[in-house]
Amino acid sequence: MVSRSPSRIRRRAIAALRMLAALVLAGGIYALVSPGAQANAPGSLSAAAEEGKALYNNYCITCHGNNAQGVEGRGPSLIGVGSAAVEFQVETGRMPATAQGAQIDRKPPQLNSDQARQLGQYIQELGGGPQVPFSGERSPTQGNIAHGGELFRINCSSCHAFSAGGGALSSGKFAPPLNESTDRQLYAAMLTGPQNMPVFGDNQLSPQDKFDVIAYVQNLNTDNDPGGWGLGRFGPTTEGVAIFLFGMVVLGFAALWIAGKS
Amino acid sequence: MSISNERFEFVRQGAKERDDVEIVHYELQYPLGSRQEKRVVRFVSGLFLLSGLASVVFVACYIWWPFTNFPAVTGWEYEPGNSWMKGYTPILGLTLGIALAAFGFAVLVWGKKLLPHEIVLQDRHDGASDPAERKLTGSTLQFMGEEMGLSRRPLLKVALLAPAGGLGLAAAALPIGMLMKDPHHPDVFLHTGWDPQANGGKFVHLVREDGETKIRPEDISIGGQITAFPGIPGGTTNKHADSPVLLIRLRQNDAEALRANIEKGYPINRGGMAGDLVAYSKICTHAGCPASLYEQQSNRLLCPCHQSQFLITDNARPIFGPATRRLPMLPIVVDEEGFLVATSDFNGIPVGPAFWEKPEA
Amino acid sequence: MKRRKFDMKQLPASTAGAIDDRYKVATPLRSLLNKVFPDHWTFLLGEIALFSFIILLLTGTFLALFFEPSSQEVTYQGSYVPLRDVHMSRAYETALNLSFDVRGGLIMRQMHHWAALLFMAAIVIHMARVFFTGAFRKPRELNWILGLTMFWLGFLEGFAGYSLPDDALSGTGLRIASAIVLSIPVVGSWLLTSLFDGEFPGEIILERFYILHVFLLPLLLLALVTVHVGLVIVQKHTQWAGPGRTNHNVVGERWFPRYIIKQGGFFMLVFALIALMGGLFQINPIWLFGPYEAAVVSAGSQPDWYVMFLDGSSRLMPAWEIRAFGYTVPPLFWPTIVLPGLLTVLPMFYPFFEARLRKDKAAHNLLDRPRDVPDRTGLGAAGIAFYLVLAFSGGNDIIADKFYISLNAMTWAGRIGLLVLPPLAYYVTRRICLGLQQHDRQVLAHGVETGIIRLLPDGRFVEIHQPLAQPDGHGHAELPYVGAPVPKKMNRLGALGPAIKGFFVPIEEPAPKEKKAEITKEKEPV
């Protein structure tokens, strides 16, 4: 047996301790400075996202699966859709969806605005994606209505109609009316392209462009018609109905009163 | 002055004898001077007064109701939302309507209630003319023919054809000649704003609706679409109404499907895509409306005018509705500066609705 | 010099004398004043069209003083902020100026447009009335043809008119119209470039439409309407069968004073309705559509209602293109050129066709009750069903959107409905007419149902009928049907109309006092 003097054992022990200390230091420094882990790191969610996760497991997991991976035939994966999409769908009541169909319609929302934001935060931290760049419900800057109108007419009115009253798409789908939408919802919809709506990314419509469109749409929603009752702003169909159901009926009764029957 | 029986009898008798008009029933609705008659007279007068009043209010509103923002110097600013100015047209309509309606009702009540109720007969004297008259007129016309002597002057008859045809031709030639315009020299159907020949031999850039901003592939997100115009002077105006295209970025598997379909069924579109980007003419091949309702998940392009639907992932082939021909694809490529340019004028396929002599695509 | 005394009292007489000395007006004036017009509410429908036309001329003149039909591109600097600095044509700009910067401009625009819709609606209803009552028969075939011509002239006039402001909605319609012209075989492409002076849209089309809309078509319409109304005056209006009415007389009222008051008053009411609608109901808000650009379109784009049936026929047409020997006939040709062509020409020949079918060469001045001609009425109902399916299909995307129906399903429903509903309408209408005819004859034979039920000694319940003539032992009368309405209720007996006053609710007057006393006396116990 090799002689082990007490100093050698102590030296080995100290070396081992120094190694351990170095490892702990290195690991600790790394843990301190490295960015938070991406997907599949359940321990690193923020408080809001934790709330969102609880909500998710209650309302969304049935169709969108564990960790938002998606379920075949029921709901798509939400990895990468971003908080904007989630906020839009939940705040407008479209999600949680009550039934599968050609299109999911706006309804009174099941979850309130705070809960929607929490869900959004959860999905954002899970997989990233586009976010609404402002925190309030209203746009931070007033857009240019006239420029917004030009953008609206070339990009939006083909589906949503000149009055923003909505329009039919093929086979039971439709572009919904915009009269109930908040600025935030309009922004989120343009940014994320819900269901069959095209995606209008920031490279195509800059945030200021989007604010301009929002200003135009809200002007449409709040402006009173200068020519009297707008008849729903449907255009010539309701005008035609009005001339028969109102005009000709009134004149028919007038004629009956004037000249009588046989 | 009340209704005079004497005068009535005179009128009635004369109408019967001279005009063939027989008044068989003539009855005052209310006895002259009765309470009911006075009530109706008051009612009619009231309506006339209302009409006059409403007309005055109409004129006053027309002049003084807020329509122009007087303090403004350059003109009035339209106030969105609710304002007094929004009521200008409705108040004018209401007051004018009441004025006219009251007047109309007053006149009608006067006619219906205050005038005596009558039943009058008149003979129609319809049917053909008296045979003797017919014969005389017929003979007069025939004699006129004899007087003119056309039938016994065959030379004249033939000679008349010349100015008839000639002047007729002249009358038709002038408007037709002035209006007529040849569609094929220069051909308006086979050339759009994307023609490199008209651009000095250079490929035309795709630009946005401002006419200036060139488009890079990164500008469009997956599932996004943008309307693009030719980057030539006036390219975004109606001077080049046949040129707008819809630039779409497809999802990867959809782009693969489109490439497969090009190879399989429509090789003229080969090489037209720039990566996952594809550009189709926006002008519907049915009646020319912009087919712009792009459904990014089903990849259908719906035209709102007559509901033609085109499948983007199969060369914009029509799958529903009255359209019969695909939307022409604009072949695009990314140039050295990173902007999108069109390499050909829709491969020579005419854009928009079809016509009789349309070349086979 | 003696001053001649100016006698006010004699002024009317001396004026009339002066006029008569020169123009010999006494007799023709009196025959005009005494002319008899038959009286029925259905005879006022054509007048709605006439009055609307006059209002169109008046409001249109005002608009023409401010509108400029120029395609020149300008930048908007007017009052409507949402279009500030937008590029548009001068035509669109002047239309916006009328709406926002000219006092009364917007109400004039709206009155003009509502009057146009009312004009066409009244023509259609009037045309239907004339058809269903057989007023197109000899001697009035020419008037029928003139009326149909005026419908199509009005159609063109309206189309040209609403295309003038060069907004996105009417511009899209103009684009479709250019495609329709293009689809005509052989000459289509030449017609297009000739009309537009080049390819669509060119720079001159608005000015050409303007001359058409403010000069050529109104002139033509004015001329035709004068002939149309003139013929009615000369031939005298038709009338319903009834007491005292024959095929060779007119029973009614003298033109002056009663009938002219009715017409004048009605004109005021039509004018009032248009003023009310023009002010209270917004129509054609061009500022919301934006200027016409080839790349811009709105969901739910339709033409005005009287053109909508052609939009419907275009939407329902299947994708059938004919291609032979290198030439193409596009599917747009059939629903927009052939169909309206047939709908123009075939009805014009209908009076002669029906006369030949029924071997009827006589002149008719008495109107048919629709139930008495079930084949014609059924045919008319089938025509209306056909038209309505097309018109509703013109708005099928709005119906699909608002009623949650699949758009594709709406198209198929229209295609099938177009083939199935007209024959169904013909059959059902014909059966209803025959049923009504049978009921008329039943009442003539058995009398009016009084609603009083009597229990006979042998236990039977019978309803008491009021016979219309002396019945035989079995309760049957021998009254022939003469084409006049048969009274079906007790309060309709008598030749001069309802005995009970009141339109919606009967105005009942209490029994006079003496009668009341008698009744109570009888009831007193003995």
C-alpha cells in the first residue's frame, strides 16, 4: 500500500472541493446570465403565463392538446401563433370554440380581457409569435383616416365590404362585420390573419399603416350618415327593397284611398 | 256663390247634346252650408296652412341650418360622428315632404269630399272609320301616288335608289366612322403594363399602390397577399386597368402542390413562381372585376361580383361559378437588388374577360 | 280723349274672347274639360312613373349645373376629410362637392336617385297591371310596345346615370358592362373599343354617358311618353266591367274638375314621398365607396335593383364556354345579351300571339279580371317567379352572409329554383284562378253567405244564403257571370260600393233614438 500522508489526502480533498466550487460557480454564472429556456421548460413561466396555463388546461387543452401541440382533426398547434392571435380569438369570444363548422363566429366572450391576455402570454412564452405592440385597447397614436381609407379599399373592402359590414366567402365562410371591434382586435386580426383572412405582416402594413386603417374603420363605425338613415349600408339591395316595401306600398295605399276599388 | 241648378242643367244638357257626355248621377256629399261641410273646409284650410308653414320652415332651414362652418376660412370641415350638420339633409327632406304632402292631401280631400260625387257616361266612338271615309282617304292616297307618277316613270324609281342608298350610307358612315376604333392595331388585349418591350426592354418592377415602393419577397408573410402594380408611369391608374396582380406567399406544402400542378397540367406557367411567391392577374376572366377575396387556408380566390372561385394551388383554375378560364400567372423573379420583377407579359395570355377572337391559351 | 274704363269683372270673358278669336278654342276646350275618365286605383300606377319622370327632370337639371363628367385626375381638397388628398376623377370630385359643399346638393342627389328607383318600380308594377288585366289587347298593342320600350330606355338611362359619378361601385358595374359588350360574337371587341375609344376604361366614356343621360335618352323618353299618354287620351282608358259599362262607353268622372284634382293631388303625394325618402333615407353614399380604381372592389357589390336581375342571371349561369374553329363564345353572352334580348322581343309580340291563340280579333275596352284568364295569369305569375329568382340571386352574397347560408348553396338554389319555380307558379296560380272562378259562379247561383246558421227540425244545420236573384224551388238562381266582381259579403250588396263606411275599421253609427225606444218596448214583459 502506498503511503498516504495526511497532507496528500487533504490536498486531494481540497482539490475536489475546488472542482466542486468551480463547477457550482460556472453553472451558477451560466444559469444567471443565460436567457430563459424556450419550449418544454415548465419551470420558467412568468406569473401571467402561469395563470394562462391554468386557463389553458381548463378551456383549451381538449382541442389544442398538451403544450399547445394541437390535436389532429380538432384544433391546430398554437406553437408560434403569438399572443396577438390568442388575444384576438379569446377577446372576441371566438375561442373557446363551441362547435366545429365552416367558420367560427364572434360571440359574447367566455373569458374576460385579463384572462385573454394571460392566455396570450402563456402561448407567447410557449412558442413565440407576433404580439400587439401596445398595451391598451385603443391605438396609441391617431392614424390618418384618408390614408387608412385608401389602404382599406385596396386590402380590406373586397371581403369586409365598403361599409365594413362584412361579406360572404365561399362555402359558408364569411368575413365578419367590424362594427364591434376594438382597435386592439383590429390590429391583432391584421397582424395574425385569423382563419381565412390573409396575414398583413409589419413588412407589408407597417404599424403606422395599421393605425391608419384602424382610424378609418373606427370612423366608419362612429360616423353618422349625412343623408339620413343608412339602410344598413348594404348598397342597392336594401335601396331596392325600400322602394318597394315602403315607396310603392305607401303610394298603393294612397291610390286606393284616392280612387277606390271597383 | 253656391251651386246654381240652372247653370248645371244648361251645362248638362249641352254636354249631352254636343259632347256625347251624359251626367247620370250628380250628388253633393254634404248639404250646402252644413256642419260637416264646414268641418271639411276647415280641415282642408288647415292642411293648406300647414303646407305653407312647412315650406317656410324648409326655406329657413335651407338658408340657416348649420351646414357651413362659418368661422372656418377655407371651407367647412366635415365633422365625423353626431353633429347638427348631419341633420341638414333630413330636416330639408322632412319639411319639404310635409309641405308637399299636406298640399296634396288638402287638394285630394277637397276633390273627394267637397266636390259633388258624379257618374258620367261618354261614348267611345271607337272602332274603324266610316267605310265611305276610308274609301275616300284610300283613293286620295292612291291618287297622290298617281300624281307623283313614280310607277309610270321607272327611270325615276331606279334613280331614287341612288340617293337613298348613298345618303343613308353617308348618314351611317359619319357616326360609325367617327366612333369606330380597331382593337387589334395596336392590340389592346394582348399587352398590359407589364410588357417589357414597352419598358425599354427592361423587366417591370412590381410596386405597391403608391406607385413607387418596390416590393421585396420579405414584405409578404406566409398566408399573406398584396396587390401589385407595374412600376411604370401611371401604372397604378386606370390607364392600366388590366394590369393589377395579386401577389401571394403560399405555405410550403401548398407551393409544392402548385409546382406539381404546373408540371402536370399547365407547363406554360413553368418558372413563374419566385420561391413560394406566386402572382396572378387580379382581373377576373369572367367579367373583369378584381378577384380579390383570397382565402388563405383553403387557397381559393373568390370574385365578389358573380362568385367565381379560382384554386390558387392549381394555376388559378376556376372551380365554381361562371368563370371558365384560369387567371393568367404573371411570371416573377427576384432581381439583383432583391426586388420582384415580371419577366413576361403574362406569357402572352390575354388578361380579363374573353372575346370572340381570343387566341387559344 | 275719353279713357276706356278697365272693367275687372269682364276680364276673364274678354281674355277668353280674345283667345277664341284667334284660335277657335271653345269647342275643343270644352270637350277636353268634359272628357270622361274611368276611376280605379290601379289606373294611377302608370301615373306614378310619369310624376317620377317629371321630378327626375327637375332634380336632374339642378345636378347638371354642378356636375362635370370629366375623367381628368384631380386631388380632392373638399370638406369630406376621409377623402382628403385622395386622387380621383373630376367627375367623382364634383359629385362629392354636390354632396358636401353645395347647399341642398345632397338632398337633390338623393331625391334624383330615389325618383329613378321609383320610376322603374312604377313602370314594372304598371306593366304587370296592364298584362294581368289584358289592357294590351287590340286596339292598344302599340301602347304596350311603347311601354316596353320605355322600360328598357329607363333601364339604360338609370345605368348611365348612376355610372356618371365614377365611384367604385358603379365603376365595377361599368367594367362588367364592358365585358358584356366584349362577349358579343364577331363584333364584341370592336364595339368595346369603339364605345370606350380604346381599351377599358379610356377617358371619354363618362362624357358619352353624360350626353346620353342628360340629352338623348330624356328626349327619347319624353317623346315616347307623350305618344303613350296621347294614345291613352285619344283611345280613352280601358275600364273594368260593371253596372252601366259596355265595350263602347266610358263610365267615370269628368276630367275637370274631379279627375285632374285627383291627378294633381297624387302628383303632390308622389313628390312628397320622394322628398321624404330623399331626406330621410340615405341612398348611393358614393363617399363610402371611394373613387373607381381597377384593383378595388367591395364585397356585396350590386347594381341598382332594376339591373339586379341581370347580375343574378350572370351569377347563376354555369361555366359553359363554347369554343369552336378558334372562336370563343364566353358564358357571359347568354345571361346578359341573349336573355334580355328575348325578354324584350317576346313580350312585344305577346298581344299578337295571344290574339292568334285565342282567335280573338275583336277590340277590347273592358278589362279582364285576372281570374277569368287563368292561362295568362299563370304565365304572368311564372314570369314574375322567374324574374324574382334572378333578382334575389343578384343579391345572393348578401343573403348568404346575413342569413348564414353557404354562398355556393345559394348559387345552386338559384339555378334549381329558376327551373322549378316558374312552372310551379304557373300551375298553382292557374288552380287558384279556376277556384276563384268557380266560387264566383257558386255565389251567383246560391247567393251570398250570411253567416246565419239555422237548425232544421230534422236536425240538420244549414247556412242561410241571400240570393242575388229570384231563386227557383231548390235555391238556385240563373244569373250569368258578366265579368264584374260578384258581391261575396252582405255589406257589398248594391251597385255603388260598400254600404258601410270606413277603410280599416267600420265606422258604425248608433241607431237613431226612436228606433231604440221601439226595441225596448217590445222587450217589456207583458
